[in-house]
Amino acid sequence: MRVLVVGSGAREHALLLALSRDPGVTALFAAPGNAGTAKLAEQHPVDAASGDAVVALATKVEADLVVVGPEVPLVAGVADALRAAGIACFGPSADAARIEGSKAFAKDVMAAAGVRTAHSEVVDNPAKLDEAIDRFGPNWVVKDDGLAAGKGVVVTTDRAEARAHAAAILDHGHPVLLESFLDGPEVSLFCLVDGETVVPLLPAQDHKRVGDGDTGPNTGGMGAYTPLPWLPADAVTTIVRDVVEPVAAEMVKRGSGFSGLLYAGLAMGKDGPAVVEFNCRFGDPETQAVLALLESPLGAALNATATGTLASLPPLQWRDGAAVTVVLAAENYPAAPRTGDKIVGADADGVLHAGTAIEDGAVVSAGGRVLSVVGTGPDLAGARADAYAKLDAVKLPGGHFRTDIGLAAEEGRISI
């Protein structure tokens, strides 16, 4: 297969790296890619959210499969354009991508499917905001109903902070979603979905807050680890049976059948899993850790999903041990990150690029989350040690990272 990967982050770097290990993949292309993916794939500058541009490139490079990494092109209908042109695509239609693009749509699907989630209310009129806010708390969960790159959520016990975030969302012309707070540790479960066929990957946990100890504002994700030593052995089976399969079946029933990667973000409370959110694509930074342990050919799995043959795919095989991803962020992230700083050590094994570019032959920072450093080991402690040892060799002026990715799990401080 000749495979084109659309996107420019560390998630796409991880996808390309895993695809490069698949003997069935004979050529790799990235659109637009980054400074790190250039070593794995032929790069092409293209507007990733333009269906016409992606179709033209896929046709030009004779791609057998296109893998769409980010959510924005999927919500914009890039997968529809590819399928209309007769090109196999891993990624849902714009109709199905509403599971992420509209949280209100996702809530409606979950209600119809009988899936546990937070009580919620949509507010689209500033005049009704205070009255609605008073129906929630003492923990407020305030979300942008549209796409917000993982940073549209505020969870707070401060009513004024909750109201200010909601008002800012409304000022941008987006509806606000207010939710009740779900207790319990969070799990990210990625599933290959082809209509009603569901194949789960390894469960992971993301670290959203910018600072150690889950302090500071939300980010796009500062690190992740897999597997989860505190998660019961039958939890993935339960999540697939009670959450993912009912949602997949409901979407088929609505004529919005899902094809691609359905990401369930869940809170594991005492009453079982409850959905925090759904995403319509691989998550970042969890993907970097999960794919580090995949032994099965990734191209074959993605192609089976894209071509409607997932049910006949052999069971996925995984390496023993654990993997940890630590994100190195630019100074001032997640606010207005500083860019243009030269990076030392960016070409080492286990270092995946996100916000990077080449200037005068050097790798420089070009975004907020600059690199993802992936460590593996026989257990979580070994994987953490490997990741942080690799990170020690990377230098970025003003760069910052969390020192506690996976630490609470390693120390046995997470339980349901």
C-alpha cells in the first residue's frame, strides 16, 4: 500500500512511524507533515481541511489509503471528498464526525443509545446563562459545543470562573455546554470502528492540566501512559459492550455509520464507565504511547477499517510492558507560545515532532506542543524512566514539561 497521512502533529508522526514498520506499506506521504516526519515520508504542503486539495494530492501520489489525523478536516468533510473520488480513507464522514464536532449531537446519540454520561444543558443565549449556571455546581464543567483543540473545557469550583468561560464562548458565537461533574479516574479508549464492528486498542490515560499534580489550565495534553495498571481486567470489554457498541449501532441506525477511529473519553466511577466526551480520531498524546506497543501491522488494520473488512481482521497483538509519552511544550504554552527557538536533540529515537519546522537547516519550535518523547519499559516505572532519560537529552530554551506523567499510577494512587 501507498499511504498518505494528513496532519502535522506528533500523532501523525506516531502514525507514520508505526506505518513504516508495516511490511505491507511500500510508500509513505505526509500532508503537510513536520520537521520530524520528513525522515519517514515524502512531504507535500497542502491545506489539510480542503477536500479538493487532499483528493488532488492523493491522486497525484497514487495513494491506496489516506489516513486523516486531525478532527478539523474530518468535520469539514475531507473523508467524504476522498470516498467520492474512489479513494479509501481512514476517517469518518462529516456526518459521523459530528460525534466530536457537536457535543450536543453526541449527547443526543448517547441518550438514544442508553449510554451513561453527564447531565447536560446547552445555552446559546447570554440572557439565560446565569440561570443555567445556577442549576449546576458545586463543580462546574463548562465546554465549547464546537471544536476547541482540547482547550475548550473549564472544570472549576469557582462560579465566577465558570461564568467567565461560558460568556467568552458565547462571545465567540458558539453555544455553551454545561455538564454535571463525573467522578472517578479518566480513561481514553481508542476503537477501530467499521459500522457496528468495534476493535479496541489499549486503554490510556491523558494528563490535560499544564502543571504537575494536575494544576493550571487545560491543554491539548501534556502526556499519557498505557496500559493502566489500576484498571480492572474486564473494563475494556465492559466499555466496548456498554458504551462503544451501542453508540456505533445508534449511528448506523441514524444513517451516520462511523468508519475510522472512535475515541471514548470516560470517567470510571463507582457505578461503571460514563462518557466525558467522544472524539472522531486518534487522540494526542495517547496515540504516541499506544502505537509504541502495537505489534500488528498498522496499515492492514487501518485499511481493513477503511474498506469495510474490519470484522475479518486478525486479533491485534501488543508488546508486553508499558509506554509513556511526555510532551515538551514551548515557553508560555498554553497561552501564546514562543516560537522560533532552536531545538537540540530532536532527532533522537523516541522523539516525535509536533510544533517544529526547519529554518536554516536547524530544527526550531513552531507551535505550543513542540515534541512528544516516548519511553517504553517492562512496566510503568521503567517506561517513565526511559521517557525522562530521553527528555534530558533534548534542549529547548524556555521549554517546559510535566515531571509526573504516569507517576500516580506507578505509585498505586489511582483507584476506582
